[in-house]
Amino acid sequence: MFMMHPQATSILPKALLFDMDGTITEPMLDFPRIKSEMGIGARPILEAMSEMDSERLRAAKEVLDRHEQKAARCSALNPGCRELLAWIKDREIAAALITRNSLTSVTTVLQRHELPIKLVITRDDGQPKPDPYPLRLACGRLGVDESDAWMVGDGQYDVEAGVAAGMKTVWVSHGRPKHFVAEPWQAVPDLFGLMRLLEQCSL
């Protein structure tokens, strides 16, 4: 069962902004192994890379690109993904992917699974999540107000970015306890739970 917040809306969103890794797809990346190969300890990968000199950054990019491309080629969709995308397409709800991955790896995932998502915002587009910038950029490109969009993701940065953008944010828990401070507007156990949440809303 999903957690229904007392202030849940009764209006369908005009757009859903999805995280990719762990939300649309099953978790793809072995982050501890990537960090170990980069020699950055437990620090967030992109933030650590932003402080590297050019030589170390080049090596780190090679590590990250190699892992991302291999993971993208072997990716699997989370249960409910196709059903959810078909459901929102039937109701003309826009969809976008907001990810810290590269455009190359995202393109591989979209092509591998033939996903009908046209708008993709990646780390190549500027400041990544948890900054709210990519969410606001997506809303601008979709032509929807931020108050009419939901951010959907399984991770801490997804919730933090959604909260920072002032958006309704849905955390996909996959049955895990929440280990971060930021509070999502709603929590659902999986993508089928998100569909049930949407079905409770009306146009």
C-alpha cells in the first residue's frame, strides 16, 4: 500500500518528471565500485568530479562512462513501467526523464526498451539533482507550471530536488525505510503504486 498524505491533491498532474536509475529501470549502477575505482571514498560522484583537476577528471569520466554504458546495455525496466507510461499517454500527461546519468547512457536505455519519453534532462544540461534546476528546465520545455508537475524518484536527490523546486514529489520506496531528511509529498512502494495514486486523482 502507498502512503497517502492528508493533503493529497485530487487533480492529475500535467507532467510527470521521472528519475531513471532505480525508478524507470531496475538499479543499474554499482556506486561503491565506481567510487572505489575513482578513489573518491564515499563522496557523491558528480560532486567529487567537479573538484578534480583535468587529468584526474579525464580518468574519472572514463570510469563512469564505462560503467554507465555497460549498465544501460544490460538494463531492465522496473515492473509497471510500460503500464504506467501507457496510462499517462492515454491521458495526455507529459513525461520527462531527469537524471544524473549521461545523455549517451540514457539514449541507450530509451532505445533498448523503446520508451516513448521525448524529453530528457541529464547532467550534460547543467547543474544536476539535488539542485532544482533540471526540474525547472524540464517544466519550461514542457510548457507546464511547476505546480502542475510531479517529481517521481526512488532516491534522496530526487526528493530533495522536488522539494527545492516546490513541486509535489513522489518517492518510490521499493519497500525500503527512508534514510534521508527531506519529506516527499507522497510515497509509493513501486510504479503500480504510483498508478493507483494517479487513479485517485481526476482531471
